[in-house]
Amino acid sequence: MKTTHAKLMMILLIAVLMGLSSGSALAEKPIVIGCPLATAFLYGWDAERGVTLAIEEINAQGGVDVGGKKRPFKIEVIDTRDLEPGVPVSEALLAVEKLILDKEADFLIGGPVRSEAALAAMPLLSKYKKVSIVTTGVLTPKYHAMVAENYDKFKYCFRIHGEAKNLVGEIFANFADLKAKYGFNNLFIIAQDVSHARGAAEIIKKVATKKGWNVTGLEIYPTGATDFSIGLLKAKKTNTEIINIWMDMPESAILLKQWYDMQIPALPFGSTLAAAEQPGFWKATDGKGEYTLCNVVNAGNAPSNATPWTMKFYEAYTKRWGVEPEGLGTSSSYMAVYVLKDAIERAGSLDPDKVVAALEKTDMMGVYGRLRFDPKSHQVIPSTDPKEGAVGSILQWQNGQRVVVYPKSIAMGEIQLPPWMGK
Amino acid sequence: MEILIYGTINSVALALYALGFALVYGICRLPNFAHGALYVLSGFIAWTMINTLKTNLLVAVVATLIVTGIIGAVIYRLFLIRVRGMEISEIIASYAIALAILEGLRWGGFRGMTYTLPVFVEGSMTIGGISVDYQRILVVVVGAALVAGLWLFTHYTRVGLALRGMAQDERAALMLGIDSDMMAVVAMGMGSMLAAFAAILLLPLGNIVVESGYNVLILAIAVCIVGGLGSWMGAVLAAFLIGFAQILTVVYLGAHYQMMVALLAIIFTLILKPSGLFGQQKELEERV
């Protein structure tokens, strides 16, 4: 009887101690992660959900070990509104400054989401010495080029997702396959009038011409445009076989509906195509978006088996939010928190310079492959093999499903053409 | 051929955006800056009826028109009547209401790209070698019928005549026993119903997004300024001018400059003929 009592007492004592130890992490001052995000848009809310999920998982495991003390993460989000038409960049900068000064953010993860705003925020980050990991939106190559050009000033800026040049490389790998398989040679480009899309469209035009493609047109539509019929007719008239699309505005869904209604005999190949990234796209277009391709930038934003963590993350996200990971910014925002945790623990401190040094030495297997930063530019190192670097993901809508078709190392299917293309 | 077809469609769409705004301003001299917000709100009302309440399309359309009309009338009765006649206050108050509606929708979770309304007729046809879907043809047909219906209503019904009386001279209308506040409520209700009508016809071509409320407002204002504030026929003519100018711009200059057309139209009209094409009352003031 006595031994049973003693055992019970021991179990109770252990339980209390365990409770105290996990509670002690929560009792410690939290490490504040500030998220400047355009929360009314896909690239904002999916990033917020990704960060929140990672924080909940890490806090449930006891938090972050900072020099021997366990501290929890805490998220603070401010809407930058930078994806809205007509909202000036200064709004996003105010959000960043407010996160730093009012919310006392120790680190920033997420945005600003629009390239123009993210570039403008870089001097603020150096002014306040705040380590920031950009995880969503921002595709301009200028971001990491600025870090490389002026390392001492911009060393606090990191980007953990793919950028426009990676996307261009991935697109041309697919274009080459389509050329070899179907003899395609005519390319029409449609882009939104924003920095990254305009820049990328120009790059695509130059590279395509160099590679022997016949670029039949380049149309740039203002943000918020709702009629694309004339652009599509131009594509049809010029016997275009692939329409390359760079748009992150919600109205891009209209473009694809019009493409179907007008039965344009060309494959819509979105590089940035926010509308088609989301699981709800099929219903939103009544299935008219079938055959649309889009780049969700990193694996994990659509179902695949890139790494053992990919589907684990995919299922955890779906369970937590009642919706599958929706597009660019989801898996990268989730991983940024784990990468930051790893760097803080190795640095043993929240000191920004020590964390920067630790982040530069990051080497971990994540949701979308091996994660390492280029030590000079702080851009995540890309690859088509998840064992070597961060892999991208291009999907095609097939029969109501998002099917990953690129890179081959993680593909779940092959590109199909709409029947009215007659191939 | 594509310029003719898509120019006409674009022009009718612009006219639909602007008619409600022009009607309210024409009758009670109220610049309703909540017009774009009412357009978006009616889209979400229809979406909720079809997807959440599972009503059929026709019921949803009728209910949306009625509910939006009532909302417009209530907005006037509760808020705008208090600032009636003070033009700057009217603009500020109606724009504040627009912000409240749009930001309220966003706050309420109506965000993203997945809200759409079903088309009335599925499929497409070829006209002169150019393929056009039936919904766009329907927009043109119904838009034309609506303009004709409005003309008949304002010329051959008692309420319509009272509204015209108000539009021509509010004090004289008062002396003839027309209740100007009641007519303003009716005008605001009708203007809101026209915004809903435009939404139900045009939103199935794309998706319902909160941000489009601001674009619709800008386009409606551009059309009304060019046509002459207060003139419904001027608005229709201006819609065709801007609509074709936009399509010609897309064809010959590039889609990039499309939005500039509407803004340049406002600037040039204000420089060359501030009263617009048919703004007769303002024109008289200019002469004085």
C-alpha cells in the first residue's frame, strides 16, 4: 500500500514538475515575431496562418531555447494593405515601423508583400537592426541583389522563398518540354502593372527571344482590370500556343474565365497567378480554369512528397485551418519560424548580429527541401532536387485537382492540353 | 470587328456602372460616393442567397434588387438626409458609408478570389469571326432595355414625372405638392437598385472582390462628369465615348493605359467643358 502511495506521489510530482517546466517557457518573456502582411489577400492570410501554425507547434514543444532559457514565440500582425490598388508604399512602411516601435517585434517574418514596399522597407530594417525573413510575395531579384551590393547595411534582410529568376528558369524548363513534345513556338505574355510582374515579363520576353521563341505580344494590364478580351484575341490572332501570365490580383480569375469562354487555343501558363493557386479556384471558375498552370513557388503549397515533412505540414495546416495550403507564402512562412528558432538556439541570443551569423549557417531539411541561405545575398538556395536546395512547384488544374507537374523529382502528373487546342 | 463588339460591351458595362450614380445626382443633386460599395454589397448579397441560403437564381436576383434598394433608401433616410444640400458634407458622409460597407465586408471575411455569381446563359457564339460569350451579349441586350425602361418610367409614370420635376426644379416641385424628401428616398433606392442590377449582370463575368467598389465608383464618376452631372442620357453617351476610347487604347497603345482613359477624360472635360456634354444647369451657371 505504501509503495503504491509512494509511486502515486512520484507520478504526481513528475507531472507537476513537467507542468512547471513547460509553463516556465510560457511564463518567460515571449519573442515577438512581427508580421507585416496584406492580410486581405491570399499571400497575406496564408502567410499569417503558416507562421501561426509553426508558432503553435513550437510553443507546444516548450518554446525556443535562448541561452538555456525556454521562451515562447508570439505573433503580432499588422495589415500593410500593399497588395491593394492605389495604396501607397508608405502605408506598408508605417506598418513595419509600428511593428518595431509599438509592438516591440524582435524579428520580422512575412512581408511587406509587394516588391516595391519590401524594397522600401529595407533601410528601415537596417536603421532598427531588425532581422527580417521575407516569406511571401516579394519576387524581385533586386531584393537579394541589394543585400549583396551593400551587405553591411542590408545584412538583416533574408528571403526564404524563390524569386523571379528561379521562376523564369522553371518556366523555360517547361516551355522546352512543351516545344519538344508538341512543337510549340509562339508565346504571348500577359502581366500586371506591378514591379515584379513587369520586370519578370520583360525578362521572359528577352530570354524567350534568345531561345528562339516567337514572342507574339506583351500586354500589361493595370491592377484591378476586369476585361482581358482584347489581349486574348490578340493572342488568338497570332497563333499563340502558350500564354504566360504574371498576375497576383484577384481579377486574374476573370482572365481565365474569358480564356475558356472564348476558347482561346493556347495553354495558360501562370508564373505568378494567385487566383489559380487557391483550392477554391475550381469552384470559383465553375471548372473553367481546368488546364491552367501556375507556379506556387515552393513545394508544400500544393500536395507532393518533396520531403517527409511536406505532407506532414500539408495535413497539419489543413487540420488547423480547415483548408489546404493555398499558395505562395504558406510553406515558406511556416518554415521561416523553424529556421529562425534554429538560428536563435545556435546563436544562444536574440542579438541581431549573432542571429544573422547563425542564419547564414542554416542548413536544415524543411518542407520544401534543404534550406540554406547564400551568405552574401541572403537568398535561399534553390534547386530542382529537394536534397540539394529549396524546390519550386508548378501545378496544373486537372479534373478539379491541383496536380504538381514540376519539378520532375516531385511531380505527381504530366501537363495536359485543353481539347480545343487540337493537339 | 473586335473593336465594335468589345467596345459596345465595355460601353454598356460603363453605362450600367454609372446609371445609378447619375440618377441619384440628377434627381436630388446628391453625389452618392457609396455607389461602388453598394455594387459590391449587392454582389455579396446575391452570393449569400445562392450559396448559403440555397435559393434559386431568379429569387436571388429579385431579393438582391429589393434588399439593395431598401439599404440605399435607409442610408438616405438615416444619414444623408442630415447633410442634404451641403455638398462637401454629402461627399464625405457618403464616402464614409462606402468605407464602412467595404471595410465591413472585408472584416466579415469576404476576401479572396473565390466569390462568383453564376452566369445566366452558359456558352458562346461567333460574330464576324470573333467569339463572344452569351452573358456578354445578355449584358448589352439587358443594358439597352434598362435604359429604354428608365426613359419610359421617367416620362410616363407619376413617380417618374415627380422625379423629373425634382430634377428640374426642386422648389417648384415642392410648390406642386411633391414631397422632395420622399422623392430623394425613392431616387436613392432606385439608384441602389441600379447598382445591384449592374452587379448581377456584370459580376458573373468575373469575381466579387471588395476592391472593385473603388474602381466602379471612379468609372461612374468619370462617365457622369464627361456626360454632364445629372444627365442620364449624357451618361449613356459618355459611357460609349469612354468605352470605345478604352478599347481603342488597348488595341493600339496597350492595356496598360486603359485606366488612364477614364482619368484623362475627367481632366479634359473639366478643362474644356466643365459642365460635361449634357450638363445644362451647370452650363447656365458657367455663363453667369
